[in-house]
Amino acid sequence: MSYGPYLEKTKRRYLIGWANKISNQNQTFIYHYQGQDIATLALNHENGWVIEVTISRNNIKNPTWRDRDNCYDNIDDAKSAGVTWAKARIDENAANGAPIKT
């Protein structure tokens, strides 16, 4: 049974938030920016947090970007880096009128 897109998104956010509380290994954060979804996956490694970012629009996903050059000390830095990178790509491609490329 579907309750519409708003309630489905709310349900998904609740489940993601709940999963984040019980998992220390990785965490997924969903953001919305200029009509696009930004999914930041933060992975906990021995040396800190690394990130993977996927940008999607209308359920069409772009290739996932993996930051292999940086390792972040805490989860907040990892989240911020992922969202900052994604917003920069969205703004850059909107200015050029081009699709997103990672």
C-alpha cells in the first residue's frame, strides 16, 4: 500500500535515520538540492571516514563519486565534504547547461 510520495520519503528518511543509530560501520545521508537528491555514504575505516556520493534526479542515478584522496576525522566532516562536492557539481553543470559528470 502506497501513501504517496511525501509519506514514502518521510518513511525512507525515518528508516535511514534509524539505521544510522544502530550502525557504526557506515552511514547514509540524503539531501535535496535544486531538485536533485544527494546521497552521501560515509564509511568508517581504520584511519577515519571516507565518502561516496551519488547524485540522482527523477530516480536516474549518475555514477558514484568516491573520494579516494581524503580521510575525514569525524562523521560531520565527511558529510559536509560530500554535500559540498555534490552542490559544486550541480551548480557547475547548471551554469554550463550540461548533465552531471563525476
